Amino acid sequence: MVGLAGKRVLITHADAFMGPSLCRVFAQHGALVTPSTAALRSEAEVQAEVAAAGALDVLLVNLAYEVPSTPATEVEQAEWDDVFAALVHPLPWLFKAVLPAMQARRAGKVLVMGSAAALRGMKRASTYSAARGAQLAHVQAVGVEMAPHQVQVNAIAQNFVDNPTYFPPEVQAMPRFQERLQCEVPLGRLVAAEEDAAFAAYLCSDAANCFVGQVFPVCGGWVGR
């Protein structure tokens, strides 16, 4: 059973990536959801969003950024800096803003919605993959550090999950994309947004208190190929 009734949840970039589905599914489970659409490009902005949300039981770090398709030998410093500014820099700011209160209360959940691009090589995605990899490494380190305080920090590493940022309807309608699904993804289809969000809800519930600093692939078997 997923018990989120009355849990106070902040979801970042709530209008992109997994944000809409997370907001909907967590609310269905009784959570008190605060959706944030702030860019989170500075520590002050992060602190303001967390302060406005009030005391939190759950932080869902859902950070979206369009994947650059630049060959590794042509990546400019500006691209590298911007991808890391969007996907990596907000993490320590968010953790610093929410974890002390969770430590003091000896209860709390942080779940990062990451990418399986960090777990399997992808052509022309070196910058994005590096940033997503940094997210997962950070989660693993902070997760084991928070474990003695009864605070669980984990991540979902996903790909081929239905979402408006990376797999919009116009992409899904392309015959070439459907062929790719059949060839690359053992499941043979996209993971439904609700399936992914339901798993996230479980990981943020008291039923999942045993998971600390772990990365869970949700990608229809793509990583295992």
C-alpha cells in the first residue's frame, strides 16, 4: 500500500518532464502537493521556493532540460555550463534547503527523477549524460550519509517513459521512433507516465524506508541490453 495521505510534497519543474504526472498521481494518493515551476538557477531562488512550500515530508527533484545533440568533439563550454547549471547545480541547493529539517525530525524522503542516459552510452549526448551521471553519483553519496538520520534519498534513472519533454506526441507518432522502440526496448513500448509516477509514489512512502542511496532504472529493459 502506498500511504501518502497528508504528506507535504514539493515537486520541482512541475510543468515539464515527469512533473505533470507526478503531481496528478501523488495527489491521487492523498499527498498535499506543491508544484514549483521555478527554473532554480540560483541558490536564492531554491531557498525561496522551499520556504514558500513550508515544512516538507517529500522533495521530488524533477529537473528538465532538452537534450543537446552535439558531437562530443564539438561541445562548447557554454553548452556544458548550461546543462550542468540546469541539472546538477540545483541539487546541493535543494538538499541544503530541505535535509536539515528532515534530519531533525528523523523522517523524510528525497527522490531525484534522473535519466538512464547515465547508465548506458548514447551518441551525441555526452554533455547531458555527464550531468545526469553527476546527479546519480550525488544521490548515492548523500543517500548513505542521510541513512542514519532515517531520511531516504534515492533516484529513478529513466528512459523511454512517456513524458512531454523527451517523448512528445509528435515524436511518438514517427514510424522511425516506433521501430526504435521495437528494436531497442525489450518492453516494446514506452513505460506509461502513470507507471513511473506510481513507482515514485511507492519510493516516497513509508513502505520504502529500506532504500537508501539507490538508483532504480525505469526504462523498459533498455539499460540491460
